[in-house]
Amino acid sequence: MSTAGKPTSWADVMKRAIDSARADMHTAIAGKVARVNMDGSKIVSVDAKPLIKNGFLNEAEQREVESLPVITRVPVVFPGGGGARITFPIKEGDTGLLVFSEASLDKWLAKGGEVDPEDDRRHALSDAVFLPGLRDFAHALASCPSDHATFGYDGDSGMQIHID
């Protein structure tokens, strides 16, 4: 194997193998809600579109990019613990962070508790969870006080509760 007539070194072969393995290992990426999946009035999951394209070198060593597919049935992470939680509406177009589990989530989502995943995939697109609220700088919050907490709607579109 050679590149532009030069023999490929062992280091080049190893780098390509590592780069190839890394290309299929997902950790976290910005995403947008493509669909909200409901059960009555309860949010069950979202279908989410990764917003950052995947860059790679083609066989001619030229950089190309491709969009990642919409990921279906992604659980939404609402903050909570001790029996309390915070929920809020999620709408198509909302942005957030897609985080990819180290191991398959399928069995755990179905049963809960400690489980054998029975599938040894790692960091797969299908094992995402969605943390709503990540925003790009072009669509930052209209207001975000640095001296107290707020709960409510952004800007002038609705009520806010301010807690000092």
C-alpha cells in the first residue's frame, strides 16, 4: 500500500486503523429534536438529528463530510433525584447534547436495574440520551442572570420566577 508513490510505514497503517476505529466511537455531539415521541401527554423519547457532520478522508486522501442519521427513540434526561424532578416541554427544533453510552442501553431501558446488555457494542449512535438545552452562540438565551436562578420561558415570551 502506498500514498503518492511512497511506501506506507507501519506507523501509517496503525494510524489509519486507530482513526477508523475512532470514527465509529461516539461520545457527545450537538443535536436537534426532529420528533417528540409521546404516550398521551407524557414525553417518552425524541428522535434527534446530530448537528455536526462527520469528516473523513476518502480513498484519494481528500476530506469529505457526511451528515449523521436521525437517531430514533432517544431517552430525554430531565434533572431529578430523591423523588423530585424538573420537567419542561420539548418541541421539534429544540437543541441539546446527545451523549452516547459506553454500553448498549436496550436491556437497561426495558428492565432497569443491573443488567447484562447481551450486546457488546460501545459508544454507538443507537445508545444516545438527549440533554435538552445546549445552545449555539447565535441562539443564546435572551437573559441569563449571573446573581440568581430563574425558571420560566426565555425572553419576553412568558412568565419567569426569579429566586435570589
